[in-house]
Amino acid sequence: MTLGEKIRTLRQRQGYTQEELAQKLYVTRMAVSKWENGGSLR
């Protein structure tokens, strides 16, 4: 399981949308999307 898959699994398990997780982490929804799809982890 990749890091992106782990992030997505945990996010979904908590019932968060990408937007909700992004707000909690003070990042954009696009950042969360990139993380989950194997893009930049910065």
C-alpha cells in the first residue's frame, strides 16, 4: 500500500472529503488530491 493509498483510506474511514481534510491541515484540496494520487508530498 502506498502512502497515498493510506491517506485516502484513513480519510475515507473518518468520513472526510478531500476538502474537509484540506481545511483541517491548512492546505488546498488539490494538495490532498496530489498526495492521494502519488504526486508531490510537500
